[in-house]
Amino acid sequence: MFGILNVNKRAGWTSRDVVNRVHRFVRPEKAGHAGTLDPLATGVLVVAVGQATRLIQYAHRLPKSYRAKFLLGRRSASDDVDTELEMLDAAPIPSPEQIEAALPRFLGEIQQRPPAFSAVSVQGQRAYKLARRGDEVTLPPRPITIHSLNLAFYEYPELVLDIRCGSGTYVRALGRDLAESLQTAAVLAALERTEIGSLEVSAGVDVDQIENRIQELLLPPRLLIEALPWISLTQDEIQELHFGRTVNPTGRQVHPPTWPGESDSAEIAGLDEDGRVLSILQATETGAFRPLSNLPRSD
């Protein structure tokens, strides 16, 4: 097997729970997810199967879209409703106009401090493990990219945002920081990932619908590498690459990625004439391409 599944994750499941269920259906093939969703969250969870697991790293570069519901006027250690809530005394109630006016400062590349309850590594341990045992955890801010941020619904204390962002973004932290800019606090109450790259939640399947439909539901692995530029290869070039040799497709165009804002030009996807991804390539100083990773010859 060589493909991906667009799973519509249900609330209460961890991403690992979903992968473990899929693995039962595809073993001895591997399975792995591209982009963790907390148990609270629902929506698009991409599960790679077989050799497609080797492309997961490129899926992290794809833009992601979310619909997030926050509750204003309260805070928690985890920045969501999964830990004890603290209600603010006499918390201000922002107007819709104040919220709209605050949103633009969170667009583009910004610095974000990850939540203490996160998988960020701190001296070899996950931050959330330290936070759960009561240690004080303060993580340094890091750059993230917010492509769009729109107010979808507001009736205090409920605030719903539509967010499109790059990798490494913590939606909980975005709500926390937006609320702080309005002199209040917020916790994440519900989250749906509506898109990863070209994959939409409306086309997702429940994990319980997968068992006898794996081959029918597998999608092309190329969807994982849409953040990479690509080049079309001849059969002779594919053969050379699979022997570990370089190729020199003189005069052939390198096409831009579907999602150019997320690309890394150091790596290029090599596709066959049917558009199937067969190699991840790196350009040499002479303009030739050498294989970084070769993949099965059929999807």
C-alpha cells in the first residue's frame, strides 16, 4: 500500500488512537499521521500508509485551516477547557468592533509563545509532562505564519474564528494572545481542522468506515508534497534515479508548488508522466538532480 487517508477525527480520540486503528487494518504496512490534533479537536487528520509515511515531513509544510471556538473571560493552565478554569473578576466584554480591530496585528509572520501544555521539548522532556506534574514551564516565543484570521461568530463569551496558518501554530495560544490584547483571557472550547493543503473535512471519513475500504479510500501521496516544487521525469530518468544516479533533465521546467508560501526550494518532487510522486530530489551545483529518497513506482 502506498497512499494517504483523509480521516475526520472525532472528539475524544488522540491522533495516535486513530493511527493505531488504521494500523490494525493495514498491517504489516506502516501508518503515521501528519499533524497532531489534541483529543478536544476534530477534523482533518491525514494518515499516511506504507511508504507514504516517508513523505509525512513534507505535509507539515502545508497550510492548515481551522474553525476555533473560544470562551472569553476565563483562563486555564492548558489554554483550553481540558484543565481547571479560572473565571476573571469583572472581565471586560470586548465589542465586535474591538475584536475586528485587533485581528490584523496577528496576521503574517508573528512571534508566538507555545502553551505550557504542549509537545515542545524542554531539556529532553515534553513540556506537557512537566506542566502536569506542577513544574513551571515558560517556553520561548517562535515565529509562525497566520495567512488569514476572520471573525465567524461572536456572542459573549463565545468567540468563533476562522484561521488559516502555517506549521507550528498553536490555535490555543492564538486565542490566548488575542484575548490578552483585549485586556481579557480566553480558553479554547472546540476546534475543527477544516483543511490541510487540498484535503477538506467535508471529504473526510470516519475511522470506523475504513476497515474494508482501504484501497478504495487511499488518496495519492502527491497530496503530501504540494508544498514542494516539482519536475516531470522520463522513464529512463526514473530508472537512473532508482539506481541512485543523478539525472540532468536539460530544458525541462521546474514547476512551482501548489502552496508556494510553504515551500523549501532545496527539495524538488520528481513525478512520472501520470503525476505520481516517485522521488524527492536535490539540485546539484551542475544543475543535475540527485535522489534524496525514492518511492514505489505505483500509487
